Amino acid sequence: MPGFLATPFLFIARHAQWVLVSGLVAGIAFPAAAGVLRPYIPEMVALILFVSALRIELSALRVTRRQAAADLTVVLVLQLAVPLFAYVILTALPVPEVWRDVLTVVYAGASISGAPAFAFLMGLDGARAMRLLILGTALLPLTSFPILSLLPNVAAQTALWLVSLKLLVLIVVAGIAALTLRRPVMFALGARAPQILNGLNTLALAIFVLALMDAIQPVLLSDPLRLLGVLIIACIANLGAQIAHAGLITLRARAKGVAPTPSELTPAIPSGNRNMALFLAALPIGVTAPWLLFIGCFQVPMYLTPLVMRPLLQWLQRSAAKGSPES
């Protein structure tokens, strides 16, 4: 790839964390962009998945039975056990039903489509992030049905079958296309292909978030304290889940006398970063309308994940390594 074409993507890749933050700021500052970009969400999702899959060797998607069982366990815990636990806790607490509903539904969601891209940016296992994304999306209609049935304000659960199937087809098609074209694309991009693809994916993610942030600016101008409260809850729900999951993984690794591997830490990403778009498409607008401000705020910790979690995960790995017998 000619240097003058590669340079912008290499620059974006070097400053990926801040480019994502810039996307958040632009989404808040220019809410009208959502109206322009929202019709193209499927195409943007496909592009993000395609570029992420270009980074993955086909052999990395082949797993042993033990790895497949581990991935299945992660998905079932995240999409069944965690939302059930959240529902029980929130039902016991004196919180409004709307908060119980939206937080339970958030944790019932599958991994976000950008999880493999985040994994690459954070030095984690992009192939495992892709496997968890595919498996979680495929099982979503089965795992979400018992969770949604607990919520009397949520209806039209069966629509998830069709919406989830569409997203699964999109993931599979983007993956097949990327694996088919991987060799000529990587050859054309040259030795800096991984960095160029990181830059392209970062740019796509920064543009994608513009389609989801339009509910924030009106509340920022009219009731900033309310916005701050919702943002704090969103950060706790997202980053709190990632930190707790990463901490548990690290404690388990330290008990074995080793540091957690990047592959072992990868499930921390989808533990907090869940795909709400499926539920927005499947559930009635009367149910989801009260959630829109929270969903907009939820993008903030989501896009701060590489900036916040990468140094934290690196610290956890170093601290676990120091505590291992070999050290």
C-alpha cells in the first residue's frame, strides 16, 4: 500500500484510544449525525466485522473441545447467570422498574460487534473475541427468552429470533468474506497491514458511535445533573463488570501460580460491552423509549474500554506474574 495512503491509518492506529474518545465527543456535539448515519448501521457493523476478521487466521478459529466448552461456559454465564443475578438484586433493591428492566436486558445481551476490534487494540485474543461474538449471538434467542420473560414490562420476545438470525448471518458473511480475501488484502497492505487495519477499524468505530449518541445533548443542556447520574450508572454497569470479571480471572490464575494469558482475559470485554441494538430492533418502542438516554450514555464507557482497561489488564498480569512461584 502506498505510503501516502497508509499514513493516515497508521496515525489513527497509534492514537486509537483518543480517536475513539473523539468519536464520543463528536456524537454528543453533533446529534444530527445520528439521523444521517443510523440507516447505515448494518453496513457499518459489517465493515467493522470484516476488518476485524481480516486480522484473524483461519487456524485461530479452530478450537479443541476444551476451548469450545470454555467459550460456551463464558457465554452461558454472561447471558444467563449474570442477568438473572442482576434481576434478583435489582428486584430486591428499592429501584424504579425501568432501571431493573434496562440493566437486566443489558446483561442479557450478546457481545458487541466491535469486541474483536477492541481485543486487537488492547493486545488480547481477537480470535477468541470473535468466537464469543458468534456463539453469543447464535444463542441469544435461547438465552434471552427466560430472562425477558421475568420482566412484565417487556414484550415481543419472539422477534429476537429473526433479528438475531439477521445479525448472525451478517457476522458469518463478513467473516467468510474476510477469510476469503485475507491473503490478497494482507499482501497488498504489506508489512504494516495489522497497524493499517487497526487504524481503519478505529475510524469505523469512531464513526459508528455517532449513530447512537443523539439522546445525550438535549439532556446535557436541560438537566446536566440527571445526565451525570445516568452516565455514572452506565460506567458502573459496563466498566464495573469488566473490572470484576478481569479480577476474578486474575485471582483464579494466581491460585494456580501463573499470570492470566491474553486469551483468558479476553472475556472481560463482552462482560461489560453488550449489544443493545438487537433489543432496540426487537422490542416495542414503548418499552425501549425510556432506555435511550442510558443506551447513549452506555456508549461512553464502551468506547473508553481500550483507554481504561488496557493499562488495568496489563497491571493485573504484572501483579499476578510477580506473585507466581517462578518469579
